[in-house]
Amino acid sequence: MNSLLSAVSEAARAAGAMAFSRWRGEFESWDKVPGEIVCEIDLAANDMLRQALRKIDPEAGWFSEETADSAERLMCTRVWVVDPIDGTRDFVRGRPGWAVSVALVEGGRSILGVLDAPAREEHWAAALGNGATLNGVPLHASTRTQLPGARVPADVLPRADAHLTMVVRPNSIALRMAMVARGDADLLAAMRWGHEWDIAAAALIAQEAGATVTDARGQTLRFNSTKGEMFGVLCCAPGIHAAAVERLAERAAVAVVR
């Protein structure tokens, strides 16, 4: 497992280095759909990762934000779940809150997870049952037990959440989850339908650091699903998870309906 994680880390670092070399430079960007931005560096990183990861495990399926989905992945024992640049909006704006995200999923759960954030000089890695690290240093999530005052990566908070404490918010949701893994935040909650590639790597990193990670309703996350989606994510210190689920239950019941 260590050699496999090292190989995946090397692939993510290479894609991150390429993206970093173009960051704050000249490149094309456009909206895939209204509100969803993509740039040519996303596509270049996607191609690099697909080639590298398929050499590492050629039998694994492929599920990436920048590749047309195929039902073939559902027949594979293992699947690469990839977001070539999570936080593209920050990347395009010249901000550092972006990362290359790579997970290897088996049996519906992530068994390897890597985030490479070169603009922040951060490399996050985890293997199932072997803990998580940031730049080689073991990670430990917050031990907070009270929801009031919990630190949340956010730009603004609803009035109903005024009892929480805002901390800096990178555009990448994977990096916001990694903040919980590091103990720099106590709670990350997303209350909308999202894609597995956004969180598959970060979920394992946070879990291996000791955080609790579920969907927005407190249910177990399962990856490589038919649609490749889940309803939100709740990533937090174990001691406040039950309180957060209860606090968000009414909002989740409304938001889950599409």
C-alpha cells in the first residue's frame, strides 16, 4: 500500500507542478454550464493523470470531472476518482485555494487519497487504515465536543449559524475538508447535490485523521455510484457530528429535493 500511495502521490505532484507552472499565466477558460468554470489546464492535468494512473493500475476504471462518464466503471473492482483541479475558480483568479485530487475507490469506499496543492506548498495523502499526512507529518482532527463556536471555512454565515466561527475559505471543497483533517477547522457542511470527484480523496484524508465524514444527512458515503453523486457532505470533529446532523436536518430535508 505504501508503494502504491507513493506512486499516486508522484502522479498528483507532476500534474500539480504542471498546473502551478501555468497558474497566473495566460490560458483559456470558459463555462461548461452556467456557474461551472473550466480551463485548458484542467484538461491538460486530466490527460496527465489518466496516463499516469492507468500505468499504476490499468485495471481500474476512470471517473473524472473532465472526462465523459462511462458505465464501464461500474463493472470495475477499483476506480480512479479524479478532479484534475478542484477549485478551478480560485485557479483562474490567481488565488491559491485549488488542488489536484486523486482517489482510488474499491468496494464503494476510498482506499487511497491524495491532494496536491502546490500554490499552498501542501501535499496531503492517506491510505485506508494507515492514517493521513500533510507534507509527511501525521494529521489529527479536532477533538471539539461543542457545536457553538465551531470553526467553519466560510465567507458568510446564515443568521441561524451565527453561533459558529468563520475561518478562511479556499474555493476547493477538498481543501476545506483537509482543514478539518488538520484541525484548522471543526466543521464543513455542504447542503447540495455534488459529485464524488469533489470529495473522494479528501473524505479519506479527513477520516484517517480522525474526523467523521458522512453525507449531509449523516449517512455513510458510497463512491462509484451509478450517477456519481451524493447529497452534500458533513466533515467534522467526531464530538460534534451528531449535533451537526440534528442542527442541519430541517435544511437537509428541504435541500435534498431536486
